[in-house]
Amino acid sequence: MKKKILILIVAVCSIFLTACGNKSLNLNDYLIEERQNLYVAQDDVYTASFSSGMREENYNFDGIKNNMVEFGIVSLSRLDCAPMSTDTYTYTVKINDQTYTGQLQKSEVDNSYSADIQATAPADAVVTVQVLFTGYSFNKELVNTSSQFAVDKDSAIKIANKELESSIKQLTADKNNKIEAVMKIVKDSSTEQTSYYWYVGIVSTNGEMVGVLLDSSTGNVIAKKV
């Protein structure tokens, strides 16, 4: 009887050891920037947005997720995606009872003007954006667009983790090759109805990049690079 019990204990231990050896990787361990929500409003000419989340306080590409801090990005662009005029764009962002002011700067990646502030907007926040420039005043209360996503941030992370798990394992097989990940909300205005996607991208110190683009309505994979 004792022999049977010993055999059973050994068998159970073997199962647990195997499970530990095959432990799934967690993307959250590598996320050094994550957009958590998106507020949007528009008038007849312009669209404004406020996207906020958490990111590494002092960015250093070392493969280690260090202290994370709040951040938000306010942005203004034309509805027709045309270049905006060279001007001074003065913004005022109100998040509940907190006010942030400054000047928007020309984006390096698209035709928008934007600014970075050290604040996030809770899911139930009242967010208003005013932007003043020559001959124009944009002043709107923004709507929490991301609250309408059928696939929330945490669900998107789980899907991305599954889709990229094998790639992460390959990238980290070499212990000297470090990786870090970012999560963003991507807007597609190329069709009549604006679509939003979750994007999770991973870059390694040896220059390799993998990523996945997920439909925020269904969680389906729209595109993937592995």
C-alpha cells in the first residue's frame, strides 16, 4: 500500500513539474506602454481624441518592465485627413475637475497635432477638449468610444498572448535577446464607418518585430506578423 502511495505521489509531482516547465508566457510582463481607453468627438471639420493609459516612466530598452506611470495624449486632426495648416494650436483638456493646458505639436507620423500630458481618464470620466487657433475654436465633450468595444483591453491581451506566444518563445530562446511590447488603439477612417482595432507589437533587441491587429468588435485577427 505504501508503495502504491509513493508511486502516486511521484506521478502527481511529475505532472506539476511538467506543467511548470510549459508555463505560458504573459504579455503583461513585457508591456511597457498600454493604451487603455479612447475618447473622441468631432465637428464638421475636425476630430479630437484623448487616449490614455500606462507606460514606463523612464524608457530604457532593457527587456525589463520598470515603474509605470499615467499618460494621456490629446490630438486634433481634420476629418478629411488633409494636412493641417501651420499654426499655433492652444489646447485645454478637462478631465472631471482637473484642467491641463498647453500647445499641440505637429505629429511625426501623420497629419495631426498632439500633446502629451501626465494624466489618464477613468472609464466614467467627463472629458472636454478645447483647441484654439487662427480663426477657429474647437470645443467639445468627448465620448468614451472604447467603452463601446465588444473586446476590452484585457480580452485583447489574452487573444494577442495566444496568437504571439510561439513567437515570444522563439524571440526569448536566446537569453541575451530582450523584448518589450506596446498596446495601442488604432483607428481606420478609410471607410464610411470608422473602425477601431487593438494593436499589440513586440520588438526585440536584435531588431526583430512581431505583432497582431485585432478587431475591437469581434476579437478576430485582422493582420499578424510573426
